[in-house]
Amino acid sequence: MRSANHRHTVPAYLALGCVGAFLSHPAGAVDKTDASADAALDQQASADQIIVNGRYNQDIISPKATAPLINTPRSVAIVSENVIKDTGSATLVEALRTVPGITFGAAEGGNPVGDRPFIRGFDSQGSTYVDGVRDTSAQSREVFAVEQIQVVRGSDSSLGGRGSAGGSLNIITKLPRDRNFVSADLSYGTADYKRITADMNYVLNDSIAFRLAGMWHDQDVAGRDAIWQKRWGIAPSLTIGMQSPTQLTLSWYHLDTEELPDSGLPYLYTIANAPVGFTRSEPAVGNITLADGSRGHVDRDTFYGLEDRDFRKTKTDQFTIRAQHDFGGVTLRNTARYSRNDQSYIYTQPDDSQSNVYNMGRVWRRTNSRYGTVDTLSNQIDLFGKANMGGIEHSFAVGAEFSWEKARRGTFNVTTRHFSPGTTTNGPACSAAQVATYDCTSLFNPNPSDPWVNHVNGDYAATGPITRTTSAQETQNDADTQSIYAFDSISIGKALILNVGARYDDFHSKVTLPVLNGVSPTVSRHDGVFNWQAGAVFKPTSNTSLYASYATSATPPNSLLAEGQDGNGFGTVAATTTPAQTAAAIAALRATAAETLKVERTKSYEIGAKADLFNSHLSLNVALFRTETANARVTGPDNSIQFIGERRIEGVELGFNGEILPKWSVFGGYTYMDAKIVDGGYTALSDASIPAAQRITVLVPSVNTGRQFPQTAKHSFSLWTNVEVLPGLNVGGGAFYMSRVYGGYADNRSVTQNSAGVVTVNPATKVIARSVPSYWRFDARASYDIDKRISLSVNVQNLTDKTYFTQAYSSHYAAIAPGRSAFATLSVKY
């Protein structure tokens, strides 16, 4: 337990000390004041970052990228450091909102608050990479040490390995450069927003360079009651051999976060109390009329959690060693990384679909909790370069990857009771006892400062501290992966490029479940997965291309190691009373994992066109795509797990980046997706046994069949633009649109039987679709260069103070976005 005021005790001197060191550092090698030196400083690094004002390099930074972006036969969006800074983004989620076609999923356990991006309708949490190395664990990523974010769309398991049905993210970090510079940004704004970032690069000699990025951040959340966030981070790196063929880079990334997690708002209806017919159950906000006709108002800042109970803390450490040697056109690189991620939280989930909201105007403060660590050790070897064979140019990359992952987790012993009066079982409504002890609260007027205490039994007679589960109650996931891969871009003349790639992964995972009746159950599985991609690029001119491509992806069971929503996980063993029952349950679980579960496979088709216009000042791209999963995990017609589900997404993407006129830059695009669940399998309906009849179960087609993918918007649009209206004075802004997003579906079909055993399937009279409505969001920015080294900017986010929702969970609740906020930033560079 800890007070909300505890957040102010976290020391800020670490980040502030870094900033002080940066700003007080002697100019040394950057003490050149002639015009050419100033011009070099203003370039902010090198030509590989900025080509011209407003036009950022779009090439993919990766040894697996065998061709420039314009010659790559797939849709790729790159969010540059400049776009991240101009938009005022401080986290990965905020930066990705500038890319159309990406939505964010809410969850129940595992990762309810952290990064969970959906690309082309598929959860890409497990397809997130840092400098090309998989970063599996549940976390909330910062951008203070980020150079660019690469969004690769379409099935790409051949690039990254398991998963990646809709696309992947590759986060490129800041590493040493070959010149000296110091920069710092100090921001202050509404909702007590405070942020300091700094970036220093120092060239010790011709061979060695050191870089240090630091960040300290503290804020409340605009438009939300009680919510706050606090974090700090540091990222030092050292490169030896800057100007030589052989280089060694050592880096460490550390991020420490603490926050009061936002529980969002509950949906209004459940299937039990929804109106007859089809109903969209949306979050309860604004003027609400309850079942009894009474009315009330739910403000957008309403928070149902408890500030003295709820918390979330994370800690991330990544240690990387990269060694490479250039043999002259061919480079050998080895990247080794050890990472450790710690996360713990107690998180209020409002309601839990128990009909409290609409029926009674109350919200159950159900708690989800977790603590855990994820340790990863990986080593990746890459050989890449160019070769000419018989007049045909090959740009190739081959490599191998070895990784070991361990995720161990437990829960907190925290209890929120939801009992009917006079009982010790879950009931349909919040009782007076739950209201009196703050396990339930008012829909319209909750108090985050309620004096809640932890009751440890059903009759509220005893209280006790919040404790962690024992080590015997914890679950551990282990995974070993060995992979080999190869890619080649084959240039046949100047007009045709063939792109091929393949990867084989040997993936072995094991789950060690909590001890049950003296037995520690283990379940394991071994999969060999092969994926490939092929594409052709036709170039009418040197700065245009037309392409077509095909790619596959594969998601073996337990891919996320229980660090997110894994639709193909191993499962668990229910509580048993005897050792014989335990042994039988373990045997059944092992048989399911080894024999029943299968690798889910997806294939993607894409055609498109790209063009670099106005002397490469403006890039345009368009893509038509189709993604199919033909063997998704669903319930089969015999009530068993079967891999017969079908999902299909068809759509179009448009993208733009660069200058449309001198000193007028744009970045953004539009995505349309027709995402359908073609076959959602079956749903089991059962009726309790009655005299002279046995209990029966009837399988009916799933309510999901034919409906729009959850967590996927049909239309999305983003635009960020900046124009220099006067020398040194820039104005800009953003417009972002997202159409309706669905979280999940339910209906009230049922089955009954009479005394003669005649079975009747009762058709649905109600169907609900839990969803969040569409929205437009607008941002604005203005900046002024006071001189060559100092500038001042002001960002206003959510300019119209729009109430909108960013995540739709399949049931229970939706995450609400912050309200209008503004902050000013003083930027200094030397």
C-alpha cells in the first residue's frame, strides 16, 4: 500500500544531473563558430538523418533491409525522430498515433495498460523489436532514446520470426555518431506536465565516441481525475572504431516508471439488460438514463479506481553488445543482448459485466493484479552486403538468431467481493455490503480516495494486508529459439528487381504451472516453423516503382509466453481435490498442447506503387492488400479445439511524407480495412438436466462469424504538417481520424429441453456489440528559433477537448483518452 503522494518522493536528481552535465559540458571540439560549423550543427547529425528541410530519410535501418524503401515490395511507414518531437510524443503509443491503420487493444490481465498495437487487425505486441531484436515482454515504451520507429505491414515472420500476422514494429535507438553535440528539451504545461530530455554525443578521438540520452517525466493526465504518471530513463552507449572497418558498440537502456493506472469507463449494457435487437454497448459517459428511469451524468474525468490501492511499476534494462566488420562491400555483424523487464500492478477493472451499471447505477471495482519478470538473452549474427554475379546485382542478407526467454509471474492477494446479500457467491448486483466497504461505487460520483481495506473472507469479518502469492503459486514460461534466415534483392537490369526471403525457426516453449496437490505441472511443445516471402518490383523510372508481393507468417502456441493476450496458449489446470484427479488433468493438458494445438498460419498479398517526387523531397505510396488466416483456433462442431477459423482483411493504404512546397512538410496517410471474421467456429449452449433427461450441449455458429474484427477500425486517417511562415517561425498541426472500433460481440441464444428430452434452440432476441465511437482529434504547434541554438515551441494536444476512447476491451470497459493539454518546450543545442 502506498499513498498517492508517494509519487513526489521519486528522485529527479538523476535525470536533472544528466541535463546539468550536458549543459555545463565544455564546448571542446564543437567550439567552432564559423558559418560552416554552425551549418553542420544545424544539420543535427548527418545526411543519413535529414536530406533537406522537412524531408526525412525513409530508408530502413536494418541489416535485413536489402533495398532502399522505394525498391522494397511492401508497405512500410517510418516515424522519424523529428516527427516524434514535433508532435509532442513522449511514448511509443503517442508516436504511433501518427500512423494510420494502427489501433490499440485493451486487455484484462497480462498487459492491460502497456503497449499493445494492432497492425492490420492483428495484435503485434509480440512482434515488437528494438534494433532488430525481439522485445516480447509487456511494457510501456518511451521515446527519449529513439531515432526512428519502423512500421512494417503485412505478414513478415520471414523477417522477425514467430507471430507478425499483420505487421511488426522495429524501434531504432540512439547510438554514437562521429561529431560532438549537446541538446536538451525542457517542457512544462497544463495538468502539471513536466518533462526534461537531453542528448549528448562526444567524440573522444578519431576512433571512440560516447553518447548519453536521459529523460525525467512527471505529469497528471489532462481530463482525468487522480491519474498521474512518473518515469525516468537513461541510455548511454559507446562505439569503438568509428572510422574503421571494425566497430564495437556497447549500450545500456534503463527505464523506470510509476503510475496510477487508468481504468477507463465501463460499458453501459450487458446482454442481460440490453434492449431487444442489435445494440452497440458503448462506454457510459455523458447523460445516462438507467433501467428505472433515473438519470445522471458521468463526466469524462470520472475514475473508478482507488488511488491508495491501485498502482503500476515497471523497470526495463537492456544491455547490448554489437560487433561488426566491413570486409569491403560485405559486413559481418553480431548483436548480443540481455534484457530484464519487471512489472507489477493492481489495476481496477470497472464493472465486469454484472449488470450493475445500467440496472443500479453502480460499478464493481474488480481488481486485476500481477507481478513478474521477463529475462531474455539473445544473439543475432548477420552477414549482409552486395555482390555481382554474371552481370546481375545481388543485395543480400543472411543470418542466424539464438534466444532464451523466461517469464515468471504471480498475483497479489487482493480481494474485492461481489456477493449478493447474505451469500458468499458472486451475484448479479452490487450489494449494500459491497457499497459500504467500497468494493462497489457510484457510477456517477465515485471517490478515488475512498478508505478501502482488503477483506480476506466473504462475510467481511476479517481484513488483512495485500501480499504476493508464494513461489509455489507462480507460473513460469520458458522458450528457446534457434533461427536461420536469408534475403536477396536481385536487380535484373535497371527496371526489374526480385525480392525473396525465407526463415526457419525452431521454437520450443515450456510452462511450469503452480503447484497443485504437491505436483508442479509442466507442459511443453516443440515447433519447427518455415516462412517465406517473394516480391517483384518494376521501375518505370529511377524514382518510381510498382510492386507485387506475397508473404507468410506463423504463430505457434504460447508465442507471447503469457505476456499478453495469446489466443493460442497452452491453458491451465483447474483446481482438483485428489492426486489422481490432478494427474489426469495434467495428462489431458499435455495431450492438448502436444497433439491438439497447431501453429496458426497467415498469408498476405500486396500490390502497390511508390514515388519520390520533387527531387526526392516528397514520397508517396499506395498499397492494396489482402491478409488471410485459414486455420485460426476456434471451437469446432464437436465442442473441441479445432483450427478451422477463418479471418480475412482487405484494404488500401495511402501514405505521404516530405515537402509539398519549400518549407512546407507533411506526414501521414489513410487506411481502409474491410476486416471480417469469415468463420468464428462454434459456441456451446447447454441446459441443466431435468427429471428424466440428461444435461445437453448444442453447438451453434459463433456470434463473431461475419462481423468486423475486434480492435480494428475500418477507416483511419492521420496528417501532421509544418510550415515556416516567417524565417524562424513555424506553425503546424495534426488531424487524426478513427472510425468505430469494436471490442467484442455477444448474443442471448439459448437451448432448452422438455421432460421428454426434446431439444429446442431458442434464437437470439438480443445482440450486443461492445464498441467505441469514431472520433476526430486535432493538435496544434508553433515554434520560434530565437537563434541558431535556442528555440521555443508550444504544443496543444486534443485542441477541441474531444471526449473519445482509444481502446475497446471485448467486455467490461473501454480506455478513455486524455483531454486538452498544452505545454511549452525550450530547446537548446550546442
